[in-house]
Amino acid sequence: MKAEAAFFIAIRYLLGRAKEGGRYLRGAAAGIAISLIPIVVTLIVADGMIHGITDRYVELGTGHLQIRSFDGTESWDEIISRLEGSSRIRGVWEERYGLGVLVGKKGKTGATIRSLDSSFWQDQGSARFIELRSGSLDLENERELLLGEALAESVGAETGDTVRIMTIREGSGGRSIPRMTPFTVKGIVSSGYRELDALWCITNLEGAERILSSGLSNSYLIVKTDDPYKGLEHVFPEIFRVLDSGYGVYTWKQLMQSQYSSYESTRQLLLFIMALIVLVAAVNVSSATSMLVIERQRDIAVLKAAGAGPGTIRKIFIWGAFLTGLSGALAGGGAGLLIGYFINSIVKGLESVLSLVTGFFHGGKVRLLDPGYYLENIPIIIDWSAVFVIVFATVLCSVIAALLPAARAGRLKPLDLLQKY
């Protein structure tokens, strides 16, 4: 019997009528498809979350690179002017960072004080992720500031309001003296990820000189290149030609090492849990193949009597398992990709429906993705190589699971089967 015949018989078993055994293979394929949907959706959402959060930290927080002084040097102007002439560097900004207490009409709360030139927020990378809720991003004088949306809500501040910042300055004899400084809220901003901007209190560099003492704050340079994910190592030689031994250069991966590792570990754990579900569904192909062998014993006897060898019989059921795994993987993978692509619309729709239902009981809006911990809008990132690996592994597991029942089918003796039927 030709090898092609085994393939077409397997197709008949998969697509044939239920009483011909097709129900077992189709049921196994459906189980694979259903189990594959969550792993693909999880992959898209996890990659989108990690990429979206990382992008915001890299563009709005750490920058692509940071230059720090080991000896507390405060003057960066000469270094900035020399670095800005590099073809690989998109921009360089000085940032002074410190802590304080923001006091508004609703109360007070801790704040992280970031002092940068307004051009930082107009950079193409920053502009992609910074969203102006109200007011303006331009700080025209040292008495104006920008507030993160969550921080503004906590103290009841709005654009145009006057708030006060309490910081510590060093007095005579090294004593710490609190200082209250009034500022006008020029704008309220959001990065789309509340954990990043929840405590932002942004001034210009002149404003930092008023409230942040050098001994109680940090000053460093934020450097942005053409691509933070590729070629950062090529920028180091140009930077070190400008700097002397009193400076250190750190990439965003070094600055975010623990956080980024946590994201990746969470992603891998989620995928592993989902993979176990797919593995169980793929192993069900073994049970489906075993049931198919039992129901198609008469076919096996006739084929062997017609000259089909054990290898051909094995191929029929291995092909059946392969087609079962492939059809289930393609159906589940396709559905998962479709759901993942429209995940933001689906989440918003579910939130609206649940808010409508729960509104009859206790009111309030239901949030499936708390903006305090998740992005307000999930970027759609599809890792096609990972999707291919998932589909391939699913089909491979299906074939491996069917090897034992296929081998048993090949060992069946035609005479015993014909006597039975």
C-alpha cells in the first residue's frame, strides 16, 4: 500500500462521520484548540504589558543611558555640549532628583521631585507616552510645576492651583531645616502607567535650585539614543571619549535589572502554567487514538489482509494524531491571535457590561485592569516566533502521545480480527 493512502485514510477518520470514529479525533482537536487560546492570549498580553511598561520607564524615567559622577560633580554643561554633537546620541538632559512632601488643599503626601528642562518632554520618545491631562508642559519659570495625575488627585490639585512643597535644607552646623516653597500647578500629566508617575512632581532646573540641596538630592545625565534596545554598546566609546575616570555610565537594563527580571520571570511562569494545560490536551490525543483503534479494528483487519504492513497501519494513526494536533493548534492559535488583537476592546466591553450589571446593586465602575498596576491601554505585541514554537510543540506532543496506540494497532493480527467480526 502506498504511503499516500495512509494520509488520506487518516483524513477520512478525522473528517468522517461520528460513528466512524471521527468524533474522538475531533473532540481531541477541540480540546487542544480551547486550551491553546489562553496561552496565545497570555503571550500577547504579557509581551504587550512588559514592552509597554519598559518603554515608558526607558523614555520617561531612566532614559536609555545614565551618566553619574563618582565625586559629586554638579556641572554638566560642558559634557552635555560635547555629547550632543554625537551622531548616535539623540539628546542629553540633566536631571536633579530628590524627595519632598507635597501639600495641597486636600492634604499632603510624599512626592518624588524631578527637575528637567522642558525639552525632555518634547523629545520624540517622551512625547509618545506622556499625556497631558490638563494645562501645559512648558514650565516658563522656577515657580511652576507639573504633577502626576494620581498625585494631583491625592492632594486635590488642579491646573492653576497653588501647592507647597516641603523639602529639607542643610542649615549651619549641619542641621536639617524644613523649608516650604509655593508653586503653581502648570499642568497635570500621565504616562499611562500609574506606578511610574504616581508621585511625579516635576519642576525645571531653576526650581530645583530653590528647593533641593546638593547633599540631599542626586544629579545625573539622561542620554537617549536612536534605539534603546539595539546598539547601546556602540555608544559607550563615544561617551567615554568625553568623560574622564570620575564618571560611570549605566544602561537602562542595569538600572532596571531587578524590575525587568521580575517581569520576565512572571511572563515565563504564566506561559509555563498555560503550557501544562496544552500538554494535558495534547495527551488526550492518545486516548482518542486508542478509542479510534478499537472502533476501526475491522478496517485494520481488511487493510492487513489486503497487504498493508504494520508500518502502514502505524502511519495511519500517527497521521491522524498529526492532523488532529495541527487542526486544533491552528484553530486555537488563530482564535487566540484574534482575541489578543482586540483585547483592549474586549476588556472595555466587559467592563461596561459588568458596570451596568453591578450598577443595580452598589454602583461604581468595574475595572478589570486596575490602572494602579496595569497599563491603561495594552500595546499589541505578537511574537510570531513564540507562536510558531507553541503550535509546533502542540503538534509534536500530539504525535508523541499517539505513538503507543499506533504501535499497538500495527501489532494487531488480521486473522484474530476477522474471526472476531
